[in-house]
Amino acid sequence: MSLAPLRNDTFLRALLRQPTDHTPVWLMRQAGRYLPEYCATRARAGSFMALAQTPELACEVTLQPLERYALDAAILFSDILTVPDAMGLGLHFVEGEGPRFERPLRDEASILALAAPDPNQSLRYVMDAVRTIRSALAGRVPLIGFSGSPWTLAVYMIEGGGTSDFRQVKTMLYRRPDLLRHLLAVLTQAVADYLNAQIEAGAQAVMIFDTWGGVLSTSHYQRFSLAPMQQVVAQLQRECDEPVEGAGHRRARVPSIAFTKGGGQWLEQIAGSGVDAVGIDWTTELGDARARIGSRCALQGNLDPLALMGEDAQIRAEVARVMESFGVPQAGFGHVFNLGHGISQFTRPDAVQALVEAVHEYGRKQRASTPARA
Amino acid sequence: MSLAPLRNDTFLRALLRQPTDHTPVWLMRQAGRYLPEYCATRARAGSFMALAQTPELACEVTLQPLERYALDAAILFSDILTVPDAMGLGLHFVEGEGPRFERPLRDEASILALAAPDPNQSLRYVMDAVRTIRSALAGRVPLIGFSGSPWTLAVYMIEGGGTSDFRQVKTMLYRRPDLLRHLLAVLTQAVADYLNAQIEAGAQAVMIFDTWGGVLSTSHYQRFSLAPMQQVVAQLQRECDEPVEGAGHRRARVPSIAFTKGGGQWLEQIAGSGVDAVGIDWTTELGDARARIGSRCALQGNLDPLALMGEDAQIRAEVARVMESFGVPQAGFGHVFNLGHGISQFTRPDAVQALVEAVHEYGRKQRASTPARA
């Protein structure tokens, strides 16, 4: 299969802290229920899992937001819990309640029996989707691959689904930290293999979603969430073949992003984990994050997803506030505009139009207002 | 009514950053469902609201944890949502789902019609409970009064109950900040009046629970959560009559505590709001909080409530970790041991015994290991 050269690499450049003409933007869960065309495809698929497991349909919904908006990246349509599903836990979705496992981890034996799956076997549908999407994108924008973090996968695997008190997983953490460490070691291997397989299949950047790191104490975050992520990042392939104009390939860097929701207190540690970019939720001021992290990593974020409930003028003002907080992009700093969490299903599609236009406009204005960079 | 002089003022002294013999401890929601005797009384009352609204029963459950454990403070048994209930919203509790309002705020007219209630009229049952408990305590330990923060009350009043996405209140925040500010102004007055009435009735310290401040961006936190709390604190009575040995009274300071769950990034600002102590959840290291706040405020917290799921030896180790993180108490610094959030209903009652003993033991050991203070 021959792939087209990338026509818009702004997103990758920003992640690698290289100069860009504008601030790139994409949105977590940009292929989601706020889009009527997504709902239509999902209805055709029958279920969320059927949608994720049918490469042609996964490709279709991945591209839908790109048809509407001038987004600077596509993200593989999938779920953060595909890995535990491939480990035999039986992922399904209960309407209005989120993900559930049919066979959550409830005893030592079931944890000790787990093994990292071969991503090209039981997760082959994901790699097929990556290849299909990459080909359909035809070089328009880069494709992001992703996984849940080992800690976040462990939470869902032990709790069996969403939770408000994290009682099962924390009982294990306090009573049987050895068992939790064993589980995290298996998941670390599984996530590293999974992300590397996505890179081999064509993902041009990867993101680790640590949805639940923020419920831990600082020392537990470091041990049970950040350390496994760091081990994943250390095992990632750093480069992929990128087609060049004419023919042939060059080796290109595959940037990685780590995002701990509620991790605002630990940004320095996350920035030190080996990733190229740190995802920031909306509770942290981007300017403060930039001051704390310096030019060690690019930043990705961080508009409150609910800001999209405002009217267009209010959305533009909030976008400007976020970009002002980051400040003028300078050489050595990178900013990828995003929400601080997944987009709400109740968002007006037009609100996203206002957001994307505002990011591109404001970013060009910021750059025009300062002397050219070296 | 003549009250007994206070025999254990360790809690109040720690809040005022005065030297103490040991580290005082109490637990958020210490009169709660983890205690079988609480469940029995609640069953007798028929409902949570009947329990809270019957002063003799509220007094009974307030004292139950003190009968079991050597706690250094009692906290009024009530709910953070009594004020909106008194404003006519109709508070009730749905088993397993938490608080609900029968008449949530859904339009501008219902918000503009709100007025701060007279706490000695519609909230008289709370003041009666404070007086009954204070008398029954007979000087054993101080009594804490409390309220939800204006922002937290606004969240529940607009959402109508618990929420995972805060969509209604944030839609108002982004679309109609003027209306939200109006609501918060009314609630600020209501909360200040309510806490002052509790102080007049006999509360010896007051705490403001800002359960939902942590879902805001930094600038919105300052405007919509912290600023109203600061205005409440500015209006608080600073002193009360405290009976002294023999007869008569002295004027005693009534310390205030503010607790924003998820507010770890904003501790300096909270410490600057005029309160005597800052509540810390378990995601922040107490030693870091102490370094950031210095001797401006006492700290209250911050064991992960789920640490109580461990065995006794594990609980003792976690208690020691928290107290080591705070460090040796020195003149000008104050630490009140608490959980970082309310105790889980699934806690073994014996776990609390282990915790309280460990706090007292370890605190005495810390003090013995250092030269006497000035």
C-alpha cells in the first residue's frame, strides 16, 4: 500500500516544539455523539463495539469531523478499553452508563492468569482500522493512535466499569499492592505492544489517556500511574516511515502525549516521563503550565468542554482566553489546542465550527503580532 | 442555659496554630452509615431529613462516634443542602443516589425570586440541634458548625442533584454569568447568616464545604467559588462566649475552615481568603501544602478515605505517612488530622479505632522527639 505524503503537519510540528504557521487543533472524542452523522453510522453498526470493530465504519466516523471542520489531526475511532477486552474481560456498553466488563477481575487467580495480548491477533481489527483510516486520509492530516494508561485500565478491570468511589481498586492498592503491581506490569507490556502495533500500522502520533490518575495521592500517582506510563513510553518506537513527495520514505519522529485528567499538580513529573507533550485539563491555567514545564514538552489543551455550551461569541472569547494564557508561541514551545476532556454529546455542531475558526484565526494573529522567529 | 467549660480544646488550638500536646483528629461524615448505631437511629427516624430535622435524634447521632472513639471534635449532624431546602427547593434523598431537589432552578424567574432565609425561622431545627448537642457534649470537645459553599449550593440547586458533567450550571456560567452571580450573591448572604446563627447557637468552629469548586478553571474558581467564600468569611462573627471554670464567660475566637475538594492547585489563594484553616484532600502532599501555605493557616486533612479499607497495620502506616509528610508540629503551624473526604459507608468501625489511636500516638511521639517549643 502506498501512502500520500502529509500535507498538513502542523500538529506534529507543534508536538515537537517546532515553529508553525498557526496553532493546530483537534478535540478529544471529536468523532462522537454530538455529530448526527456519527449517530447515524453508529445506528447502522448496531452497537459501539460493532462500530469500533468494523474497520470501514471506524474509518467512516473518524473522518466525519474532518469533513465538517478544519481540524489539524484525526484520531483513530476506538475505545480506551480494547486491551482488557482482548484479555478476555468482555467489554460492552450500557446505554447512559458507559463501559462495563462482563468478567471484572475479582480474585488473585484471575489476575495471575492474565497475559499481554498479541495486538496483531486479538486486536487486529484496530490495526486494520488504522491502516484503512491512514489510507483514506490521503495525507490530509496526521492520524493519532491511543490507549488507556495501565492504571486507568486496571481501574476499569477491577471495578468492572465506571465508579464514583474507586473502592475495589483502592482496597487492592492498600491491601495487596503486590497484586496491583503485577497487574500493572502486565498492562504496561500490553499497552506498549498495542501502541507500537498502531505505529507500525500507520499511527503518526500516540496518546496515553490516564483518565483516573487524578484520584490518587501524589505518591501513589507516581508509583501506580506515572511509573507504568513512563515504562510504556520508554518502550515506544520513536520513528516511523513517512512517505515523501515523489516517492520513497523518510524516517519521522512519532510524538507521544500523556494526559492525566486531574493531574495539574504533577505536570513537572509528567513532563519528565519521556513524552513529547503533556495534556492539560481545564482546571490548570495554560500559562502556569507553560511556566512550570518550560520548553521541556509541548502542551495540549485546555478549554473546558462545557465552554462549548456558550454562544459563538462566548466560545470565541473563551478560546482567546486559553490562547492568551499560553501566550505567544515562540521557538522551542509548542501548543496544540484541545479541550480539557472529551467533547460533550450535547454540543451544537456549529459550536465546534466557531471554536476551530477562532483557534486558527487567533493563532495567526498572535504570530503576526511578534517578530519572526529564528 | 449554662454550658460546661471545654475540657479538650486541642482542635481549636491547632486551628489557631497554638501548641498542642497531640494532633487532634476528627473525620468528615464521622456520624455516618459505617456505624451500625447510626443506621439504627436513622431507621427509627424514617428518613435522612427526619433525622436531621429532629434535634434530639441529630444530637444522638452526632455523639455516637464520640462514644466509640477519642475524637477531638464533634460536628453537627446535618446536610450541606439545608439552606436551599429552606429557600423552598424541596430537599430529599433517593436511596443510593444522593440528594435531589424537587424544584431545581430552571429559569431566570425562579432565580430572581430567591431570598436568603432567616436561619432562626426556616432553619430553626438546625439551631435547636446545635443547642441540644452543645449542651449534651458538656464540654467534652468543641462542636463544629458547617455549610456548603455558595458555589456548591448553586451547583446542586441548578442541576437538581448530583451530576457528572455539570452541564446545567456551566451552561449558565458561560451563557448567563450575570444570573449566576446574582444567585451566588443571594447564597453568600444566606450562608453567612446561617453560619452566624450556628455560632450564636453554640458552634465553636465553622467549616465551609466546597465540594464542587474543583470542577472549575482557575479563573472561574476564583470568581465563582473562592470570592463568594471569601465574602462569607468576611461576614462571620469572629468570637463567641465560652464558659470558664467556676462561672462566667470569656470571649473566644471561632476558627473557620474552608475545604475545596480538588482545590490542590489553589491552596495559596484559599489560604488568603481570611480563613484560619485550609482543608486538604488526599491528592496533595501535606508537606507540600505546608511549604506553600507556610504559617498563614492551619491545615486539615488528608488521608485518602479508602485507606481505611486496609488492615489495621496498613492504616497505621498510612497515618504515619500523612503525619510525617506534615512534619513535626512547630509553633505557628497547626495540623488537624482528618480524611481527605467523607468516610466511606463501607468502612469497618474498628478501622476508625486504629486510625484515631495512631494519630494520637504518632503525634505524641513527634512532639517528644523534638525540643520543647517556646
